[in-house]
Amino acid sequence: MDNYKLLKINQSIKSHRIKFLGLWLLSVLNKRYIAIHMDPVLACNLRCKMCYFTDDEFVRKTMKGMFKQEDLEPIANAAFKNALKLQIGCGAEPTLFKHNVQLIELAKQHGIPYISMVTNGNLLNDEDVAAFANAGLNEIIMSLHGVYKESYEDLMDKGNYEKFHAVLKAITEQKKHTPNLRLRINYTFNKDNFYELADFFKVYGDYAIDIIQLRPIDKIGETTYNDFSLKSIENDYPEVLKTMKQGAAERNIMLLSPESVIRNEEESLKVKTSNDSSFIKPFTYFYISPKYSWKDDYDWRTETLGQWQKRTGWNMQLLRNAFRSRKSLEDVNRNMLNYSVDIN
Ligand SMILES: C[S@@+](CC[C@H](N)C(=O)[O-])C[C@H]1O[C@@H](n2cnc3c(N)ncnc32)[C@H](O)[C@@H]1O
Ligand code: SF4
């Protein structure tokens, strides 16, 4: 089933008890219920000013490592059977990894229904796009931090605006041959690149975009750009959103965006979306990188996910959660997911 439909279904089920009973059943039957978010390499070619890649010390200490080609098969054997989705790229740049075609092929062979890649796109060429699509990639998410060249190259330091457009053109062409490939744009906005969105479709209207996500800036680390306040654009947000909604509707584009950017900045810099309430996320979000995978006591080299579930009494925990209060589940949520960038 389509990944976005699944997200919608998940959001429409309000009862965490029903969600956990469903998860428990899928897990007991050894079916698909996890979303794998994979960083095949912990490095990036850009230094976007809103991203922790501008924190030299963090990069030196944390952003190291790359999977070997021979790691891919054991990883696939360990976890792909249970995956509803594979997200290639999460907190770093996946196109620095040279074996993405093989990774996509493996995901396909193991029947993962939705395979997506999130990238700055700057290292891709027409051949890469064709190879990914032919291997079975369902979605390329191209990250964008400025509508115009000036803002793009300022906020996405080391990025090349013309290259970005060339890749959008290549994807648009490729989609004619492999219509299953979707193009999504992730536009991360702050108070300085927000108003440009009014011209988004003047600049990008001819590309075959399927989905646009508007992402309010979030504090994801110590970053060069560090004005996280959206107070000054709060009142103008609905008008710009309306323009985006109109442009998207005219082109049959799915727009993912918060309805408002009003947030209590004393309490949290995260804009609340309906996704925030997802209690099941810590139980379905499978992060894997050369440094970490899934849970502290899990190693894909020695155990499949199914074996780990048996060893740790995982199914019982899922069942118990169906009978726990929301409050106690919120505490679990707070302690998790601080390792990653949430793409959805
Ligand atoms: C950290 S990047 C890693 C993947 C890849 N390098 C890319 O940029 O697409 C994941 C997503 O986070 C977005 N992002 C970067 N800085 C952000 C911030 N401060 N707040 C919210 N999203 C951010 C990026 O634009 C991208 O869509
Ligand atoms: S947002 Fe993506 S492309 Fe930009 S620096 Fe961070 S990891 Fe690299």
C-alpha cells in the first residue's frame, strides 16, 4: 500500500490501544510494520546553515563511518522482511554511498513496498537517477532551503543551484519512463527564506513534482543559522500557505504542511503536527547507520529482527502498551528519536 495512505490511516486511528493491538498482531505474525531509516554513510558534501553539519566539532566527533558493500546483504536479511518502507538517507547525505543501486535492488527483492531517498541532489547525474528508478526507487526527496539562487546557495553552503535544477529536470524526464518514481521537495523554512515561497511555482512549476513538504525550521543541533523563532511570520503564514495550496492543487501535488506555525517557543521549537502524537513511532522507527542500529542491544550482524524480538519479549511489550495510559507512553516517546531527523 502507498506509504502516504498508511500514514493517513495511522493518523486517523486515534486510539493508541487499537494501534498497539494492530502492531502486536503484525509482529506476532512476523509481518511488515517497521519503517527503516538508513544512513549508509555519515558524511555530507554540503554545509547547510540550518543543519548540524555546520558544527565542526560535532561532525568531527560524530559523523564518521560508511557501510561496506558486503554489509548490505546481511542487513537486508536481518530486517527487510519486516519493513513497510526503506528511507535511504536520514541525518546525512546518502548519495556519497556508492552502492545505492544494490541497496534499492535488495529492498525490492525483499518486497519492501516503498523505497525512498532523501538527498540534496548535488552529486546526482542523469545516469544515477535512471539507475535508481530502474532498480525500483519509489521516491526521491530533494531538499531545498531557498527558492532563488541567492538564498539557496547561501543557506545550502557548497550547494549549486544550477545543478539542483538539472537534477529536477532529469527526474522529470525519468518519470516519463518510470511513472512509479515520485518526486518530492522538502522545503525547510525559517523567517528569512519563507516569503520566497510565494514564487515557488514560478520557479519550480514546470517540474513533475508529486509532493511538497513545508518544514518549519527545527533546532536539530548547534547550527550556523540559529534564529529558530517563527514569531515574525506567524501572521503571514496562512496567506503564503494559501498560495502554496492553490499552486499545488492546480498541479495535483500533495502538500504536507502545518496549518499554523504558532508554537510556544519557551517550551518547544517543534511545530506541533498531527504526526507528533504518534505513540507507536518508537516501536516502528528502525534507524540504522554504520554506528547504530534499532536498539542498544541489537546487532544486525548476529541477529535478525525476528530473533531479537523473541529474545527480548518484544511482542509482550507491544501487547502491554495497548493497556498502558497515554501519559506513560509519552515518557517513552520523549526519550527516543533524538538520534534522527524526522523526514515525515
Ligand atoms: C539532515 S537532512 C539529511 C538528508 C540529506 N542530506 C538532505 O539534505 O536531503 C534531512 C532533512 O532535514 C532537513 N533539514 C535540515 N536542517 C533542518 C532544520 N534545522 N530543521 C528541519 N529540517 C531540517 C533537510 O532539508 C532534509 O530534508
Ligand atoms: S541538510 Fe542534508 S545536505 Fe544539508 S548539510 Fe545537512 S545533511 Fe547535508
